Amino acid sequence: SESGQVRGIYTSHPSLVELAMDYMKHEIYTTKMYDRFAKEMDRKFGGKNLKKLRDVWKD
């Protein structure tokens, strides 16, 4: 978190486990894309914070 605290959660519910796994995979492949295409993504999506990409309601 922004405060530097680490948080976690535990569940064995199959749907929540799948959701968490999909989220982690998404974060990993998004990081890989940024590592490979940082300049292009910064230019297209508004700088290093990718502001335009993070606003999912606008294109």
C-alpha cells in the first residue's frame, strides 16, 4: 500500500482463488509489456503513470 504496510488475505474458495490468480497474471504481463514498450506506452497513455490507460471509462 502507499503507507508501506503489507496486507494479505487467505481463502480457499475456488472462485476467489481463480480471481486472485488471474489478477496476478494480469499484473505480470502488463509489467512485461511496459518493460518492452515503455517509450511507446508513455507517449500514448500520458507519461510514466499511464494516466490515460488507467482511466477505463475514456479512450
